[in-house]
Amino acid sequence: ARRRFRALIRLPEPRLNLAEAALCIAWEDQDLDPTAEPLAKLDELAYQVQPRLLGITDPGEQIAALNSLLFDELHFVGNVSNYNDPANSFLDQVLETRTGLPITLAVVYLEVAWRLGWPLVGLALPGHFLVRYPSFDGDFVIDPFRRGRLWSSDECANHVAQYYGSASTVLMERVMQAPTKHEILERMLRNLKSVYLERSLYARALAVVERLVLLEPGEASELRDRGLLRARIGQLHGALEDLDRYARLRPEAAELETLRQHARAIAAELMTGN
């Protein structure tokens, strides 16, 4: 799954299959072999909604038809009761159980819409991931976590203001920009990283950070975290390499002295081991 993930993320954005890359994350973390079944389920969802769309060109009516299938008939819904379950981040499990995080349910929604030829994009609000359908008559903002509820522009601005203290025009323009598929995958991985760290699953968290480094090789904070996690599970040489590289990339970092002390302790442990 890791090799397949690496190959996929090297593709140009238009050719990158978001669902397949998300499935690679799920397969690796569940120690499963890749299978075509989840992609076939997405194909089937698009096939099921197509007859309901005959003669419909209005975006609002199209959304209503897809929402009726996904949320009224198939009962896709956000997992409120067990939000931090890692399975909520696994696309294959979300397709099976029909529950998950905002971002994984959004990936389902996007993938079905793309199969129908709709120009949907993600909407990466802070703390909540939505889907946006650009339209000449005004964009539709859809919340797959809450059964396809539509958000107004004021609701989006209020949500942003809760996180940042304000929602200026400049900030809202930046927030409303469509995330790339790479950025969606990064957000999915960071969700998993947080869950694994909360559960002290350091080897799992390290595997997540390794994939984040593949997605964004120049992101110093992920190199730092990879080094700290490597130290946690005994990969001491790799830990030192990562912490040294972080220090060279971020010589002004406030935490640098603490990390240097940590690196000295790792070096001392290596010398003792030798």
C-alpha cells in the first residue's frame, strides 16, 4: 500500500485518484491488501443516482437528488458518538459502515459527484471539512457529516471567526479556496496522527508521519515529529538525522535547545549501546 501511495502522489493533480490514495492510507493502517471493491462501491453509488438526474441541470436539484440517496436511503452520517475511532479515517470502512469523519464523508461525496461530472471541490474550514458546488447563482456549501445540510456564507464566516477571532474578506477568500488533493490527504493523515498520539500508538503515528513527509518533503515540523517518534520506538540513528535536519532548517525555532538536549540524550544512549 505504501508503494502504491507513493506512486499515486507523484502523479499530476488531475491524474491523482483521491479515493485510491485515501484507500492506500486505510489499507496500510489496517494491514490489508489492496482491493478494487471500495472503488466499485463508489462507482455503484454514482450509477444509482444517475436515473434520478435525468433532465435535471439545476445544481440545487442535483444536490437534493444525491443527498436523498446518500443520507435518506443509505443513511450515511457523521460518527458523533465515536468521533476519534481511527476507522472513521479509513475510506473502506466509511463505505462499509456509512459513518465517518467530515473529511472522509466529504471524499465519498466528492468522488460520487466527480463520477457524475459535477465540478465539486473540497472546502477546508478550520476544524470542519465541507464540500462546495460552484454555481453562477451562488455556491452551494454541503456538509456530508450532517446528512448533506447546506451552509450559508454567513455560517461559514461565523465558523471561521470562532477559530480566528474574525472573518475578514481576505481571510475568507483564502479559506474558501479549494484544497488540492495533496492537501486533502495531508489533512486525513494529520487526523490519524492525532488519534494515534492520543492513544500512544507511536509506531502507527510514525507510519503516518512518514507518509506526510512523502507528501510535503520540505515541511520541517514533520521531520521533527518523525525524529521524536523514531526515538520513541528505538530508531535512534534515524531520530538523530531527523532532529539534526530540523535544526538546520529551523535554526530560529524556540524549541531548538530542548531538542538539542533530547538529541544529546539519544547520542549518549547510542554510545552506551555500542
